[in-house]
Amino acid sequence: MKLEMKYFGPKGMKEDEVRMKVLNALRSQGTVIKSDFHSVTRTWNHQPRFETEIHFSGTEPSLNVTTNDKVFGFLDAGTRSHWVKPKRAGVLAFRSKYRSKTRPRIIGSTAGGGSGAMAFSKGHRVSGIQKREFTKTIKSIRKPGFERAMQTALREGLDNIWEK
């Protein structure tokens, strides 16, 4: 014996209306969040590429902004203290002063880089990179707006769900 159950929604219901409202809200939020990541990297010499992934299955719409850029990962997560040595020459050459372009827990990027007199070393220990926590900061700033946008999209979609 085969038992089959199917759901038949009420006639005249426009389910696609809700789905489109939520997808449009996800796309809009993706653009806003991606612009936050671009504002962090705007003064960098190389520009990381950020991808937006939208998932809308079941009842949990989600949005992921990702990159596989190593430099962004080092700055976001930080690095430990380590030894640096020259690879192609006999000594390392670098500016004696340095000002970073980004700050921990701050979304944005300013002018920075090396300055001061030239310094030389056959190898030395560096303190590592202080973690900037860009992704945590952006998530904490944008989460309330994201949730509001999803609630608004659902409300607007449900207001227009029935054909008139």
C-alpha cells in the first residue's frame, strides 16, 4: 500500500511574492555588507575580491560574504610573533617607522605605511599582526539591520500574498 501526502495551498495564494521580497532584501543587505568590507580595504595596494552567497531554503534565509584573500585573513585573525629573515638578499631593508592603515574593531581604512629612515637587518623577531576582527565587527553592526530587513520583507510579502 502506498500512502502519499501532498500540501495544496489555498487557491489564489501568491507564495512567490514572499520569496521575491525576501530575496530582494537579502540582495540589498548583501550590497551593504559588501560595501563595509570594501571600505576596510579601500586604501590597500591590492584589492581582495569579496563574494556574496545567498541561501534561502526552508525558513532560514542567510547571507554570507566571503573572500579567500590571505592578507585579509592575516589581518582579520592576526598572527603570532615570529622570526623574519631575508629570502633573496643578504639583508632585509625596511622603513624604521610604520603606521597601519586599519585599526582593530574599526570599519574603515586610512593612509598608512612605512616612513622614516631606512633600516637593515639580517633577521629579527616581529611581534605579529594584531587581529583586526573585521568580520566580527561588521556582523555585530549589521545584524540588527539585517533582522529588521528580513522582518519587513516578510511582512510586505505576506500583506500581498492573496490575489485580489
